[in-house]
Amino acid sequence: MAKYTITHECGHTEVVALFGKSSERDRRIKWLESKPCRECIRAAEIDRAKAQEQEFGLPDLTGSEKQIAWAITIRARKVTEFSETTEKAYGRRDMILADREKYSKYSDKDLDEAMAKLDRANTAMEWLYSTKTDSKFWIENRDLTSQELLNYALKESEIVIIGEECEETKTPEIVIVPETITESGIVTVKVCEVNISVAYLKNDKFREVVKQLGYRWDSDDKDWYKNLTETTGSGIDRAAEVANALLRTGFTVMVDTEEIKEKAISGQFESECKRWIVKQETDTNEVCIEIPYGNDNLYSAAKKISGAHWQTKRGMMVPVSSFDELLDFAECMDYKLTQAAKTAIDNAIAEHEKIIEKRTSISEPTTAETKNELTTKLQSTGVIDDLRDEN
């Protein structure tokens, strides 16, 4: 160890003790010389904190001069951290609203609830800033994270804590406990207008169950979700389906309604159909038979339909003019038609029937006259006699 006198870029000098190799000490000395001294750094922090006080309208802190100088910088950091968090939340809301198709899993109700929670958080923190003016509070709680500080503010200001307590006041807990419990904790299954969400701790068995049912991971919300569409069926049935599968695997499950609970326990829900004939707006006079990967039997049967051709990443494309074969295929292979596909096929059938109605009655061709009939007619006119050979 050796002591060095450092002249900082602010012009002030400090004596510091340095360890390590000479080369490391030299690098450390150059770095220290390029920075302001600790007193100047501290003074700059206090100036920024005071500027923030004016910007946010924060009250003055009480205590000794030294306490205030320390506490004001602690509070400034906490205010900045919370402010950055709320800005990200508002930014995400704006991003979702700007592209509703991409973020279809979020309903307007979801966004409204998220913004309501954010409003409650802002109210709680405003209460904290206005009431906690003793420097000792900020010094003693300087190691709390932003979330811990927020939870404290929510609790102390008698606002329901964001998260579990907030949800508990909205809907009663409907917990279903399986006969044989193999996993700890509770899986939460929630239904909204546009999707089903399933949340649980990181668990391979849980992950396998939800993936088999077509759920996808949302890295932002930290849950698994399944968008509700025409082909998935009702949200009640899909929630009951995933709850039933989890219960049979040994998970305890919490659901939204008694109807979901009863269906999950009894297994009396409409299973999700995986075989669909669909039509997109961009499809011209064609529908698509969706075929699960690796199902050669369905592929072979669909390929035999007149005009069928395979489209990568979609399925078997078939002209609606082959409606008879399409409907036979759907019946034999347990396929369902989306409303758009049904409408396209119905229109093709109607056009075909119009063509049939325009049928024209065609007469049989007249038979050629026999030679004797022709001779008789010619004799009656005297033509035969005129044509006879005079010899």
C-alpha cells in the first residue's frame, strides 16, 4: 500500500491509499485525476436533488444540516427510480395502443386496470413524499428497493397493495384442491375478453402442461397466455380445460368463476377443435385446410380434392369450386369451418345453382330423309322425269 496526492479535474487535491501493481496504481491515479473530488461530487448531487425538489414540488426535509444533505440525495434517487418506472409503464401502454393487432392479448379492460393500478401507485408515492419529511426516514430506509418503498406507501396510505391484495378485492378466491397434490403453491387461471392467462412458479411439469395446450410465454407479464379466437372456442371452456389438465397433474388451481370451477372438476367442457378449414381476406376463391404437422393421412386425403395444392406454413389450399369434395372431407375428417370459410363455400354453391337455373332446352337433331322419301317428293314435282336420260 502507498499513499498518493491526487489533483482532481476540479483543482482540489486528496490523499488516497492505493494497492496493487504499479501499472494498476498508475491507471487508478489517471482515472481519479480525470474525475472531480468527492466533495465536489457530493455538492453536485445535492444541487441536482434541490433542483428536483423544485421540479417535483417536494417539501423541504427536516433534521441536521448533515442529515438533510444526505437524505435529500437518497430521496432524489428514489424519486428518479420511481419516475423512470412509471414512464416505462406509460410508454408500454402507448406502444400497445399504437399496434393493437400485434398486442392482441391485451384488452382495453386490461389496459384500463393497469393504468388504474399505476394511478394508485402515483397517489401512494405522492402521499409518501408529502408526509415523510424527516431526514431520518430516508436515511433509515435507504436500502429499500423502489417496489419495497412503494408497497410501504400503499400500505401506510391505506391504498390496497398492487398485485395480490388488489385482485383479492375484485374477485373472490375460488381455489380448487386436487385429491392428490404433487406440487406446492397455487396456479392462477384468469379469463378476459381476448385471452386466457396462466401464472405459476418456474416448473417443468407445469410448463409441459400449458405448452401442450398451446399456451405461449409472455416475458413482459411473466405468465403463459392463449389468445381467444373463433377457432379456440369460449374463454370459459378454455379456462376449464387448462384448469382440469393442471388439477389432474396434481396442481392446486385458482379460477375466476364457479362455472369454470364446476367444468374443470367435472371435465364437462367443449374440447378445443384442432381441425379447421379457414379463409383469409387475401385468399382468392380458396380456403385453407389446416393440417397438423406430420399427419400424413390428413395430407393425403386433402391432396385428393380437385385443385388442391400445398402452401408452406399454412396448409392445403383448395378452390371453393370444389365445395362438394370439401364438405365431404370436413364431415369425414371431423373438420369445422370458420364463418369466413363457410360464407365463401356457400357463395360458391349459390353461384353454381344460378348457372344450373340458366339451363337451355336443346332439341334433338332432325333425322335425314330416306332415299325413297326424296324420290317420291321429286317425282311429284316432275323433276325426276326431266333428269332422266333420253336414251
